[in-house]
Amino acid sequence: MDMNLLKQVVGELSALLPGSIVERIYEGTDRALYLSLRKQRLDLVLLMSPDRSLPRMHLVSNRPPSAGKMSAFAQYLKSRISASRIERISLLGVDRLVEIMFSGMDADYCLVFELFGSRANMLLLDSSSKIISVYYSSGISGSSKRILAPGFLYEPPEKTTGAEPDPDKTETSRTIRCFALAPAGQGTDISANRRAEQHYNRLLDEQKFSAMRRRVIAHAKRLIAKAERKIRAISSDLEQSHKAEEYRRMGEMLLAHIKDVAPGAERFEFIDESGRNIVAPLDPSLSPASNAGLYFKKYKKAKAGRDVIIARLDIARQEEEGLRSLLREIEKARDANALERIVDRSVLTRAVCPDSGKEQTRQEKKDRLPGVKRINFKGWEMLVGKSAAGNDHICTKIAMPDDIWLHAEGMPGSHVLIKNIKRVDVPEEVILKAASIAAYYSKGRNSTKVPVTYTKAVHVKKPKGARPGSVTLTERRTIMVQPESGADAMSIDK
């Protein structure tokens, strides 16, 4: 903590805190130590954080929530100075070392707070300056001759001149300018403490943003690497699917030379258009015509598989490009709000939660629970809600502004979403196909024609407190379509 700042904060506290009673001691979720104080009709909360990345001390405006569990030091402090009275608070010498004197019913105690960056520490001493509890215990090491452990007399550290960088140095000049704007407060004026609180809240927000940004970027890069591996695997499958043409050639050559193939032959040799000698294995139990039919059957199967693979490859490439676009947006984000808006509408939502192991696995399973049917049509991915929860999941968790949302007009049915990762104009035939699917998965599926509403997902909102699947639209268009199940497109349930 910056010395100039600490002087102003302690100057205000020394005028304000003496005579106050310690009503409660606890640790917050930030692991800082909080003293809830009462002086006449004035309620105060003093923050003391021995966090070595950002040690600090000042009053706070609001009472933070308790972490529940307390460190051993906090528990010991609570057992000794609860209900005691603060007699004095001051700086020891000219260093960043604060002492608070407590007077209890049974004994007097001194709390020493060393705010030395990476050497920050907090100790509780008895009236003879013997250490009875310490936050960070340490023995003799290196050039230090101090032993900070219960049972030893407390010795203040030797004054160092510029040997250790201050954790606030990245903000030093700004801090000094900020706190030099107004003099230290008088009486109950806690302006310096208020400014200290704002300053450190700003620093903590910046730290949280930086940590979250690093975590989200790392997660996005992992997803991109996964997408690249998927593209390589599908591309390899595509290369293997080229055997379809070989099967077709074998079938055609068999039919063209059917008179030259002896019954019961186990193979047939021919020269293809490129001059290569091709050997076609035959089933001796089948006629030459049946063998040719078998090759045509293999050709159709391989060709159909190749079409599916090509569609999968197109989707995988769209996903990779979408992730790269998302990564560029994340890298441009300059504050937590902007980053959260990007994360909330993307596949990276769970990256901001630092859960791990089984808890993260359970959360991921929970996120996938709502039933959603996925259909691919000419390289466009369509999502169909299979239940009210599935409809809600599509609208609130999956949909992005440029996606196209569809629903049968005026009747119960599934929500359908056309994913538009590249943010381009969706072809009319794709919208018609999705509309026919929305009509099929509605109460009007047996009708000849069904009206279907569609709009961009940005115009679809779920009212607060509305039941699952209920939405309101700010813009819409309607088309009449014939219900179709989408069975002719690639369909995968998930």
C-alpha cells in the first residue's frame, strides 16, 4: 500500500476509531479480514487485507458477505478481541506498519499490520509484545533474522529503501495525484478512506477483468484448436470417401465387359481411362451382373456418405470461423461489461466460471439437458426445440442476434433456429425449409398449409417471469408453408 495513501487513511482512522467497540470479526469472500465496529450511533466496517498481491486497509461503505469458513488467524483474533474497545491506531515509525491497540475485559492486545507488498503480514501481540498469533508464520531465512511465530517477541522489520517494489507501483502516480486532491479528513470525515475504497475497488475490478479475459481467451483458443482437429479429421474422412468413383467405374466396366467375365470368377481386370490396371475383386457365388450391382450399391453408399461428410466439413469450418471472430471480439473488449456481453451470447459462457473437476462436468451436463434436435440443410444448421425447456434453451442460451427464429403462428409448436455464424443473408430456400419444419413440429402438422412467423433472433425477447418457451417479438414476417419433417436433411438428436 502506498505510504502517502496509508498516512491519510490512518490519520482519519486515528481520529475516528478510538472508543469504538468490536462487534464482529469475520473473513469475506475476498479473504480480507473485516472488523465490524460500533461507536455511539455510528456503525463502521474496517477492511484489513494481508493479501500479498494487494495489501490494503481502509473503511468500507457496505458490509460484505462472510465467506463462512475462517482462517486460523481470524478465528484466534475473534476469540481474543471480540467485544473489546479500540484504544489507539497509529503508524509505527515512518514505515508502512500499523498498530491497533485493543482493550478487553481480561487483557490488552496489539494488532500489528505490516503492509509491505510481498512481505505483508498481520500479527496479534500480548501486552509484553510477544506474538500469540500470526497470519503468515516464518522462521529465519536468508538475510532476515526475524522469527514470526507464536511465543517469540515481536521485532519490527528494518527500514528498507527501495529494495522491494510496491504492489501499487503500476498505479503510483495516479494514486498520489488522486489522494493529493483533498486534505485528510477531520473528525468523522472519512474522505480519504472513501477514496481508498474506490481506488482499490477499481484495481480489483481491473484484476478480475484481466483474469477473466485471460481465462476466456485461453478457452476460446482451446475451442479453436479442437475445431481445427475436427476439420482435419473430417478432411481425412473426405479423402477416404473418394473410393465412391472407383466403385462406380468397376460397376460400369463389369457391365461393359459382362460377356468377358466367366461365371464363378474371383476377379476382373481392366484398364481405366488414365491407363492404370485395375483389379476388381468379385464374389464367385454371384453372377457378373449381380457383382456389378454390388459395386453400384457400394458407390451409392460411399457417395451418400461423402455428401454428409462435405456438409459436416462445411459446418466445422463455419464453427471455426465463428470462434475466430469471437476471439477477435474478446481481444478488443476493454471492460468487464463488454466481455460479459460477448460471453453471454456465445459458447464461452462456462469459461467465466472457474469451476473444475466434477462440479464443472455436472454444470456442463446441466447446460445440455434441454431437448434440442439439430438438422443440417445444405450446410445450414437448424435447431428444433423438442420441449418447452428446449424452446427456452434455444431462445435464451443459444440464439445470437443474426440467427433466424421461426415458429408456427397462433398455435403451440417448436421454436426453430437457423444458426447464422457468418452473419450473412440467409437464402430464401433455407428459410422456407426451416419454416416447413416449424410447421411440422406444431399443432398444424396435418394441415395443407400453415402460417409461420420468422424474424431475427435479436427481435425475440423472453418477458421476465414468463413460462418456458414464451417470448415476445418486436419485428416479424409471416409465410405460408407445407409441413415437412426435415427427414431429407441430415438430422441428429442431442
